[in-house]
Amino acid sequence: MNCNYTGDVETLAELEEMIDNLPDTIEYLSVQADLQHFQPKKVSVKPEPGWKERVKEIIKGALACPGGDQVDEFRLRCYYGGTNPTASYYLSIYNPEIRDFCRRMTAGEFGSLD
């Protein structure tokens, strides 16, 4: 089994290769479906026939949103770390604006989250 299916990549082609390498035994993949800075829409895709193509279409839809032409990083990770072939995974999409929002949110510029 090829375990080259998690990490950070810069291009859609690299991400699609990682998606193709995901085993059909994972529980689900949570895919970011838009480019909202705070609580972006996520779609959970279970490994059913055609699921990898569905994931790629969701990503292409997100890239069609405002700011999609600025995307410069994709992160595909296991919720539990590593590459467990039966665990759940998530996909995050970043551009400079989203990264800046994350940095500012972490610094507390928007107030307490409590």
C-alpha cells in the first residue's frame, strides 16, 4: 500500500495524486468546500464508488470561489496523525488571506473565543 497520502502540497495536481493514493478503507474524508475564512463549509465523503472523483469536484468548486486563484497550499491530514488506513481524514485549503486570518485569530485580534 502506498502511504504517500498525507501532507502539505502547493498544487492541485499534487493534491489529486495524494487523493488517488488514499485507501478505500478510510472512514471518511472531510473536504473544505469553500474559502470562507472562519468555519468554511465542509463536506464529508465516505469511500463509496466514485468517491475520489467527487472529492476532486468539491475541491474544484472551492477553487472557483473568490480567492481560489490565490490558493497556494493544500493540507491533507489524518485526524489522529500519521497514516492510519481506517481512520478519518480532513482536507484544508489555504491562500494568503486565509493564512493571515488564521494568524490574527490565533493572536487574539478578534477577541476571546470563550
